[in-house]
Amino acid sequence: MGGGIIPAGKAASLPALVCWITAHIGKRRLETAGFWPGLILGFSIAAPVGPIGVLCIRGTLAQGRLAGLLTGLGAATADAIYGSIAAFGLTAATSFLLGQGHWLRPAGALLLGYLGFRTVLSRPTADVPRGASSGALQAYLTSLGLTLTNPMTILSFGVAYAGLGLGTRSVDPLAAAWMVAGVFLGSVLWWATLTMAVGWLRTRLGWNSMLWINRGSGALLLVFAAVLMVGELA
């Protein structure tokens, strides 16, 4: 009476059930397969040291690891936003944002110039200043805004996705979401690594070294601002 697990009348449906389970598992694997390439892509896009890298390093040295990490998280958030637009094939949004580049890039250049001058003139402190939490939030918003002023990032993701073969088939929303999650976490991984390394260095630098780092990083930000502005006017 209770010896069989599957009733005899349903035994014929067992092969179909096995095929369905196998296909379902295979589909899930395909949907999540983009996570790891996305992780590598996010890390690779974040790793080259540019204006955000300089801000992250300088923020960690001046205000501690929290400010540096949130600077990186701002950039990672912007990468995830633009990566989502590219991954989901939102061509209307892409065209709109690329069309705003004529004012977004100069705005980013002006913000970089302001940050550069402020950094050059700032004086280093031995300890993390009071109000560091509010300063860290400001660092996040500044980094997010700066990264969003470069809508060409969408094209970078589009080219990378095409290289991974994502542009050759219809968009699977779940697969695209896994890819974007990988991009975000890959970017976060880089910024966390950079912040930890710079935070370790911070405890070993004297006042004069910090002063010259402020001047050097501020000068780099001014150079980035000038390059962006000249490129826009050319």
C-alpha cells in the first residue's frame, strides 16, 4: 500500500518531469552565468585611476576609510545605472543621455575644477574630522554626480556586452539583472581594495607628506578638468 513513492499511473510522466527539471536548472545557470563576467567587467572598468580614483584616495587620507569607500560606492552606483541601461537595451534612454553630453561634460569639468582648487588649498589633519559621516555622504553624492556626467560610459558597457555576446541575442531581463549585479559588485570590490590599502598607508604618513599629497591630487583633478573642458570645446 505504501511501498511505492510514485503512483503507477504517474510513472510514465517521470521522464517528462526529469526533462523539465533539467531544462529549468539549465535555464537558471544561463541566467546567472553573466554574473561572473559582469564582476570582472565592473572591476576592470573601475580599476584605472582617474578623477574618481584620485578623489577616493584623497578622501581616505583626509577623512578615513568611510569617506573613501563611499566615494567608490558613488561611482559603482553610477556604473550600475549606466550598465543597466546598456544591458536592458534601453535605446531611448541611451539616445537621450548621450544627447545631454554637451552640458553634462562641462558641468563635470567645472565640478572637478572646484574640487581640485579646494584640495590644493586644504590643510591635512592628523585625525578624522568631526562630522565625517556627513562628509562621507557628500563624497558619495559627489562621486555619483561626477560619474553620471559622463554618459559615454553607456557606450563602454555596450561594447563590452557585445564582446561578451550579449548583443547577439534578445535581452533576458533576469540574465541582464545578474550581469548588472556583477558589474556593481566588481566595482565595489575594487573600491574596497583601494580604500583598505590607502587606509593602511594613512597611518604611516606624516603631516608634510599629507600636504604634498593634497597638492598633488588637487593638481591632478585640475588637469582632468582641463582635459575634459578642452575636449568639449575642441
